[in-house]
Amino acid sequence: MTINEIQDEIIEEFQELDDWMDRYQLLIDMGSEQEPLPEKYKTEQNLIDGCQSRVWLQADLIDGLVHFQAESDALIVKGIVTLLLRVLNDQTPEDILSADLYFIEQIGLREHLSPTRANGLSAMLKQMKMYALAYMQIR
């Protein structure tokens, strides 16, 4: 699936829920279903700066695609990082770097996050794009 197809799918899922409490619950449920990050990747090097909660992000280049794994110790943040993984995982570095992540605004995510969580979202996105840039340089 393309990044835009995945985003459209997420937008549809969130549009089915009118109440933001239900949307938060959907985020928590998504995070709960995420595979736990192997302990060997829970290192200081993989911690994302700028997040109030602890978020670890591991990225590997596999067959020309950036494979992300992540985890957070906060339920909603884990849901947010799971959404980002769903959209950007196993995409090419070029597609990640050129992606317009319109789903964030369309589902109202940024406007319903506290300022610290919104900063964390930006930090996660920045780190994912930095990995994509680094992997694009070495291919």
C-alpha cells in the first residue's frame, strides 16, 4: 500500500468516531496491539529527544525499505507512534521524505494533543525522516 492509501484508511477509521474520547481509546487500542520492541533496542541511542514520555525508535534498511520498530511507556503516545509506524513502516526512504502526512490534521490529532504530546509527535516524525535521509545516503 502507498503512504496515501494508508492515510486514507486511517482517516476513514477515525471519521467513524465522533467523540474524541472514543478516538483516544482507538489510539490506546492500536498501541496495545503493537508488537513490543525487543529489549535490545530499548537503548539511550534509540530514545527520541523532545518527547515527555519515553519513546524508543529503531530503524533498519531491509531490501530498500525502511523498517521501523517503536515503543513508548505511555498509552496514548504508544498509539501515536503506532499510527506513524502504520503509515511510514516498510516504505522507501524517498517516499518517507516526500510524504505529506495529511492524516494528522484531517483526523484532528495535532489539535487534540497537549503541547508536550504535539512536540513529541513532531520529534517522532523528525527522527523517522532523519533515518530515511540517512538510509537514502547509503543506498
